[in-house]
Amino acid sequence: MARWLRRLLIFCLLGAALVAAGWTGLGRIGAGMCGVSAEATRAIAPQTGTVAVVYEYNCGATTDFATHVSILKPGATPLGPGNVFVADTDHGRAEAAPWGGPWAALRWTGPEALELSYDASARVFSSDPKVAGVTITFLPVAR
């Protein structure tokens, strides 16, 4: 077999091995770096006991601090990114709250209705108006 053909074959086999490693999870080494760093506040819905939580979900030094909000079942704690709201300070345009991300506050207005106030200067990545049967009203507040 010609020397160049042997090298090409080895190169292709190594490439295939790297792709296979990525598919089996070895390529996701950094994914485990994210996690809930600090729970800022939680509010419990009247009658249903549904929980709304404001927390910081941090993915390390290469990302800004972010505020996440999730709707959870009673007794649960947040384990991943917010299912209701995710925002950051937009490189300091919004003032950072004690947990590092932009300010946000919760108020249940009914058993299945939540009011989420947040810093109007924050950069919002996601805001879902209905999660787990709860209707969320978003109120940007100039601070």
C-alpha cells in the first residue's frame, strides 16, 4: 500500500474515532460546569403550593452572571436553566443583584398566575408566558 494512502486511512480512522467520542459524551466535557449557584428567593402559590424560584445559574468564567426563574412542583429545587425566564446584566447595563444577575421579583396574583418584575435594563434571553399551567405576566421596571 502506498505510504500516502496508509496515512490517509489512518487520518480517516482517527477522525471517525473523534466523532464517535463526541457522540458518546466525551465531547461534552464542559457541560457539567453549569449549575445553580445561589437561590435568591422563592414564592409559593396560594392553594396549589406551586413554587416559583429566582436563582443564579452559572456556567463558569466565560459567561456573565444570569438570573433564572423556574416554576417547580412543591418541594422541588431548580437543577437546570430557568423554564420561565433567563436574563443577564448585559455587560453591566443592568445593576447586578446580590446573587450576581439582574434584579427580579416574584408575586403570585392567584393560584395559577404569577407576576415577574425585572430590571428593564437586563438582557432577556427567554421569557415564557405559560409554564406548567401557570400564566406569567412580565413587568420590566426602570431601576
